[in-house]
Amino acid sequence: MSTINKDEILGKVKGVFKAAMGDNVEVDMNTEKPMVAEWDSLNHLNLVVELESTFGLDLSMKEIEELTSVKKIVEIISSRAA
């Protein structure tokens, strides 16, 4: 994967959330799991699949468990893109 900055990652992550949880889901860098009603266990799996597909990643179990905020998602993707 080519190196992209955190703003580009955030833009793609916003699209991933819509794909995984529906068009009405709006997120930003400060969004955390408890703030999104649609972010339940099933949609967490949908989110993982969409993130892996969009960013060409194979997330570890530890990383999947750490996906509890948009900020953390961007940090994980950014660290893997470096």
C-alpha cells in the first residue's frame, strides 16, 4: 500500500463506516464506539471486513479488538502504511 496521510485515511474510513453500517452513519476523528448505535458486534465484523478490503490489510486479532474509535482505526492503518 502506498503511503497516505491521516486525512486521506480518515476520508476512506468515513466511507468504510457507511459501507459497513449504513449511509446515515457519520463519524469523525473523535467518534468512539459507544457514540454510534449501529456499531454493534455484527457491524464491528462488517467494519473489519471493509477496512481490510479497502486498505489491503490483514488485521490481527489484537488490532481488531483495539478498533474502538475512529482515532485508533486511523492510527492502526497509518502505522501499517508507513
